[in-house]
Amino acid sequence: MTTATARPTPAGTPLVLFFHGNSFPASTYSVMLNELRRRGLQVHALEKIGHNPAFPVSSNWPHLVEEVKAFAQPLVDAHTGSVVLVGHSLGGILSLMLAAQYPHLAHAVVMVDAPAVAGWQANLLHLSKKLSFTAKYSPGAVSHKRRNQWTSLDEVRKHFAGKKNFANWQAQVIEDYITHGTQEVTVEGQVRRELSFSREIETQIYNTVPHHLEALIKRHPLKCPVSLVAARHSREIKIAGIEFTKRITKGRITTIDGTHLVPMESPLATAAAVEAAILNMLGPVLAKH
């Protein structure tokens, strides 16, 4: 099941495979992804993780890894240049797991504010999952009851305009989320908007966060370089800790201003940091080309 050796790193334009954060479809990141394209990278993104019944959400996300593999494999097979897995939060952890378990699919990984939980934090997380505390105290405790229906796009705009978490988002990113993060549905003959990313699936993802990453990386040592683009005011990094992430990145950590949702707050700065991380890891190969 696991490929024994890493894929040789060829020259050429890097292919970026992007995986989104929990509850935010990839189209929410269009400003950042288009900036990466403007900078000369090829970019493909999986629109919604966790919604294919063939890849159900379960503890430690093994089926989600297979879902991103199914997305990545044909794109990698068709590409002759370097392949970089880039992911925000959920997507960053899945990128790390994918690169570890299937090293032929990646020449580098960039995790955007996606700290890998290990050590005592991982042990605590494991215990919390066993005792069902995660469902009570994780973000899933909020997500399972978040509002998910509105009468119109205008009502969606007004709703999110009043939310503190969206106050620092770049204007176009908010519009992209309103457009692509909701979808038109008909309920009892009435046309409405509802969240396109199921709040039930969002909650399941929060409640099944991997606690086994340290063991996974020990069992499948990384064969490609990894970088972290961290947000200066990330609550998630403070909670998860960063020591294990420092080890697997070998210190390749860039910090930019923002919170955990920095790709939405500062999409251009995030794109610049991601590109810089890619050039740092693959620079010698790209320079030869």
C-alpha cells in the first residue's frame, strides 16, 4: 500500500495540489489560489473533502487520506514537473499524511497554519476522543448547531457581515465564501440558500482529528521537505503546540500576521509565503530549469 521510495524531483513548473480547511470549500480560497497561478504555479484544488460517501469521516481520517490520494494520483501521473501538496488546517494535515504514506505523490509539502499534534497534546486528544470530551469541547460543539439556512444571498451577506470571525476577511474572499460556501436549495417549495459544506460532516471532522501523527511519521518517514506557514495570532497553534511540527519541518517555518484563517484575511501575503516556501524547498531544481 505504501510506496517505498520518493518520486524523483524533475525540473519544470511546479504543480500545486491544494486542500482546504474544514468547512471552507476550495473556492473560498480563490483569491489566494489565483495569486499562486499569477506567480507561475499550476494549481488544482479539491473542492470539498469529506462529502464523498466512498470516503467517510472516521477517527484519524484514514479515508480522507484516500480521498485526497484519489484526487492527486491522476494529476500527478499527468504532470512531468515537481508536485507540491499545499493545505490549510485540515488540508495541511492531510497533505502531510498523504506525503508520508504515498511519497511518490509529493516533492514538497506546505502546511498553512496546520500544526501537527504530538506528545502529551496527542495523548490528551486521544483520551478526549475516547471519553467523548472532544464532541463537547472541540469546535464541533459549535459547528453542529451553526445556522445553515437563509432566504437569500443578501441575507447570507448580512449574516456573515455581523460575525466577528469574518471581520478581518478580505472583501472578495467573503464574497467567494457567500457564493461557494452556500448553495441554492428548495425546501417545501421555497428557494433558499444553505451551507454547501455539511455542518454534520464539519463536526465529524473536528471530532476525529488525528492523534497518531507522531506514530504515523515514525512508521512512514517523510521523504520530502515540509514547511509551515504559521499565523502569528493562531489560537490553534498555541493549543496544539509546535515542537513536533518544528521537527518534521526541520525549522522551515514562516510566520505572517493573522489568525488561523490567515488565507482569508491576507490571501496575497499567504500566497507569497507559500511560494517562498516552495522556492526554498525546490529552488535548486527550479533554478536548473
